[in-house]
Amino acid sequence: MKKRLQHLPTALIAMGILLVVVAPLAGWRDGAIGVSGALAGIGLVALSYTLSSLIIAVTDLRARHLLLPVAMSTYVLKFTIIGVVMWIVAGADWGGLPWLGAAVIAATLVWITAQAVWVWRAKIPYVEIEPS
């Protein structure tokens, strides 16, 4: 399982860096409400991508033949949940909604970029290497 989740530290560090950059900007612009919106957006993306990575890793270990449908289902479910959360928050007339939306977009782009850079730099064998 550990080798299937090697990308997580890189992506989570990228989320932390994004939070360090965005939180002061949100605080300067809109105070505590802006910071809470940014924190909620980044946290929502980090949590959803981490959970989908765990689900995909477990599926890869136990039922590899189901990997594609499970992976696609987790992504559809993840984006549906993020959309529903934003729709509910939009109805609440909360001042942190613009920061939540911007943070969700930025965090998604940062996560995908961090994962792509990790894949680009990783030494991933084309075949399973069995110890002799």
C-alpha cells in the first residue's frame, strides 16, 4: 500500500504551501471570513483527493480488475460532493464563498500539478520487479 501512496506527501506539501500563500492574502482582503473560506476550500480538496487516493490504492491491492470503475466513480463522487457543498454554502449567504470557490479551483490545479511533477520525476518501472 505504501508504494501506491508515494505521491501523497508531495501533494500535501503543495497544499500546505498554497495555504501559506493564500491565507494571508484572504485575511488581508476579507479578514477571518476570507481565511475560513480559503481554509475550507483547500481542506476540502486535500481531503477529497487523499480519500480517493486511499480508495484507489486499496482497490488496486484487493481487486485490480475493478480499478478503472472505482477510480472513475471516486472522481465523479468527489466532484459531485464539492459541487453540492458549494451550492449549499451559496444558499447560506456566507461571505467566505468567493474564497472557498477560488481556493477549490487553485487547490485542484496545485494538487494535479504536484502529482504530475511527482510522476514526471518518479522512477516507475514498466513491469513489476519481483525480488529474487
